[in-house]
Amino acid sequence: MGLIICDKHGETGFMPLVSKELAETILANKSLGNKGVKFVEVIFIDEDDGEEFQRLRYWMSQKCFDNLNAKKSYIIQSDEDEIKLDKIFDPIMKGGGICGRCFEEYMESHNYRYTL
């Protein structure tokens, strides 16, 4: 998580893996209804030793998740896997990202369950 200057929270953590659609929804404080928020877990495995070295969550609306026909998780073991992942998620993630505190406040105020 990087740092940003949020209009509301000042210098705070930045969540870069929040879809553009979800970030805009959060900033407008609009409800997603009963569909809510979904994340896709991405697990990176080292090609040489087969050990996991990173786990990320890509956050989006349930509607966006359904439209992508995405899986709940992806395992990335090679450059080819990463290229495939980028093709799926780049269109919705580019231009996204949001203040971590704005994200938390939104999730709590709309009673969406999440774990960072």
C-alpha cells in the first residue's frame, strides 16, 4: 500500500487494486445494493522454488465480477500467467485505486463484509 493525500483524510494509505468503477462508487457514496463488493485473490508463486511470495486482492463490485466471469482466485507462476491476468483485469483496474480509509469507511457504512 502506497501513500496518497486524500481530500478527506490527508496523508494516508492508498489501495491501488480497487477497480475504477468501485472507486467512483465509493467517492460518490452510492450503494451497490445487495450485490455488494467482491475481491479476487491473486497468488504469486516463484517459478524457481515454487514458493508463494505474494498475495493480492483485486476489489470490484459483484456486478463487475459477474460481468468479467472472473474466478475467485488466480495462481500466477509465469510471465504468461501474468499476461493473461492483465488482459482480464487491466480494463477495469486502470484509473482505479482509492484512499484506504475511504474504502474502510464505505465498507462499514454499507455493511459490506471484507478483510484486508
